[in-house]
Amino acid sequence: MSIKTLFFALFYAFSITIICAQTQLLFSEEEKKWIEEHPIVHFGYEPNWPPYEVYENEEYSGIVGDYVKLIEKNTGIDMRPIPGITWEESISKLQSKEINVVPIAGITEVRKKFLSFTKPYISDPLVIVTRKDYQFVSDLTFLEGKKVCLPKGYYTVDMIKNDFPKLNVITATSIKQCLLNVSTSKADAFVGSLSVIDYHINAYGFTNLKIASPTQYGYTQMGFAVTKDWEVFRDIVQKIFDNLSKEEHNAIKNKWISVNYDHWVNKRKVVKYVMYIVLFFIVLLLLFYLWNKALKNEINTRKQAQLELRKSLELIQQKNEEKEVLLKEIHHRVKNNLQIVYSLLNMQSREVANENTLMILSEGKTRIKAMALVHQALYQSNNLSKVQMDSYIESLKNNIEGINQSIDKHIEIKISANNIALELDKVIPLGLILNELLTNSFKHAFEGRDSGVIIITLLEKDNGYYFEYKDNGVGIKNTNFSVHKTLGMRLISRLTNQLKSEAIIKNDNGTVLSFSFN
């Protein structure tokens, strides 16, 4: 053998060794020990989720089934599906750690609390399915008030309920049952993975169903999932998946997707459809000229319609801008007029010596100021229909503190309004009620004390709002509104009635007044 031949032989052998080393899986000592200690792994799954998961005749198969076989091949672990389990039971048992593995699960923030995932190795778009004769649907907002059927235990149930509370979500035992409910008009729509829906529609002959549109969620990312105490197994599986080429991943998926379509081909239907296509093609050739001419006319008509629509939209936008300017000007002028009334009362009060009359004028000024602040908030805001309550209450508080700055007390006012915005017909009565309560607290609640605390709470509750005013003062002597004859208490009672509510007043280490309104 020549030196040249020997050199090439050694170079070839070295190259083969390097390639084999690159493709060989290298497990750490910890991973090898874990594999040795776990010769059998039982796992949960969705028994009827083709083409991803199928459990028939005590055999687990599908796209994910092929990945499970790769795990068995590379580790020697015997992966055993739990007979008769449902997906809902699988998730429940993972949470209680009765089982530790599911080969595939959608990766969500809720599940990350009790599961560890590999990187996503399967992704599929979430789409909406409706009947073919159903109204146009472009996303989930078009289904408000409609019945959307989802399988029990799927993460999409909680996700869609939280994101779209106006949808009427109902559940069924399986994807097949959900699609059957839509097909028979027991439900209006179904949301699920595109590949799974495609498989079911072809396999079970749901010929009256269609994929209406994608959802706002895009693609579902799915990974191999284990409980937190089995993360070593997660790392082992990740190494196996990383060792697969893109072509190998695609081969596994395409194998099952192609089975789905090939298995349900009806030759008679194919021949019939081919004849229809040929006939249609002949008619199409005869009508092509007329169709083309009509199309040109349609294009010209649409261009004209679009031009007119654009002009109309520009005019509407101009009118809306003028309306917005006008509304701001109205609120500004109303605020200025109320300010003039406030100033007139202020001037009048300087000529009054009677303390009782001065007090009445002062209370009247605060009420006018409370209404003026509403219109000030509106014309200073981009939203001309609603008032941001936290900033409004803060302005009202500052006004009351300014009027009562002569009172030598340290009174802390805490406000919690949670970025709530209310319409004008709610803000004015609520502002006047709060004005009366703050004025009363400053004057009477902290007699004989150097300091006090007032807590104002406004929050959303039970499809409405809850208001609570609380101080830690001396309390109110009588909690029955009907016995109070003062103007302030009568105002509070009538204004809460205007809000279609009824105020409750009580003593609880101070005065507490609360009510709910829609």
C-alpha cells in the first residue's frame, strides 16, 4: 500500500469517527443514573387527539407516539401509557404528582407553575370552526354572546373565558363531540388546533363545517412536560429532540398528516369531481370573455365607490374633530360659568357677618366647585365622555383641604380608585356625595383630636361599582338617614337614589358609608 493511499484511508476513518461522535447522544452521569433508576415510565395523554395522539387497542400512536418511540430507543426506558385515562385526569394527576409525565402539552403560564417543559417541538395555529352557512367570523370578538364549545381540561377553556368573558363557553368530553355540537347547531363555534380539526373533519365526515378564521392567539406552542421533581428527565428528552434534524422532525409530522388524507380518499367522489371540473372548465372557456368584461366594469365601479367612501370618511372625521372641539369648549364654558358663580358667592360671603349664613355659603361653594371640577376634568382629557376618578377625587380632596386649611389638624386622606372612569351622569352625584362627606369629616369627625385618617375606596364589583367612605373619627350618633334633617344628609340620600342605590351608614371605629351602583 502506498503512503498516499494509506493517508486517505486514515483521513476517511477519522472523518467517520468525528461524524459519529457528533451525532451520538452524550448523557451526564446524573442522567445515566436517572435512566437506570427509572426503567419504566408511565405517562398520561389525550386518548383521542389525532394526528398527535391516538390510543386504540391498547396501543399509543400518532405524531407524539413516534417521538415517544425515539425516547425509548435512545434511553432504553419502557414508556407505558396509562390505560383508560382522559386528558382532564392527566392534568389533575400531574398537579397531584400521581403521574409525572405527559409527552405533549400546550405551554402556558398556569402550567409552568407545576410543570417543566422542553422547548416547543410542535406548534399548530389555533383556528375557529363554524358551520358553512354560519355568519361571517374573522376573530373571536365576532362570537360575543354565542356558544363556543371546548373540550374539558383543555387550557383553551380558561384562556378564552378570561380573555373573552362575553363568549358563552360550554364544554364537551372530546373534540369529536365539540365538532358534532357545532355541526348539529348545539353550539356556534369550536376553537382548536388546525391539524387536529382537519383530521376530524375528514375522518368523521363533518361536511357542513368550515375553518372560519384564525384566532388572535396565533400558534400554540407545545412541549414535552414533566413535574418539577423530574426535570432531569426533561433534560434527557431535550437532548434527544435536539439531536434530531429538521428533516427528521418534518418526516414524523408528514407521515401522519399524509395518512390522514390518503386514508379517506373516495375514488368515486374523485371521478365525479374530476368530471365536474372538466365541465366547469369548458363552460369557463365559453364565458371567459364576458366574465373578463364584467370584471373590468366591477373594478371601475369599486374604484368609484372607494373614492366616494374615502371622501365620506374624511368628512366624518372632520365632523368628529369639530364635535370634539365643540364639546371641549362647552365643558370649558360650563366650568368657567360655575367658577363665576363660585366667585360671586365668595364675594357675597365677605359681606356676611352671620356665622351660620357664612357656613351655608361655604357649603354651597364646595358643591359648585365639585361640579366645576368634573367639567374641568372632561375638557382637559382626551376622553370627553368619561372622567378618570382617581385624579378627580384627588382634585376634590385638594379643594376641601384648601377650604379647611384653617383647621389645625393633621388629616390624612387615602384614595383607592383603581383607574376607574365614570360617565358624567355618575360622576356629578358621586362627586357631590363625596364633597358632603369630606366637608362633614373636616368639621365634625375629629373634634377633640389632633389628627385623623379618611379612606376613600371605589372599585369594580359584580358588574358594577362599590363606593366606601370611612374615617376613624368620633362616629355618627344615628345611622338612620330618615332621622337626619340636615341638608348634607338629605343630599346624600337623594343623590344615592339618583344612582339607583341606597347608602348604608354605620359606626366602625368611626363613620363608614357605602353603597353599590351600576
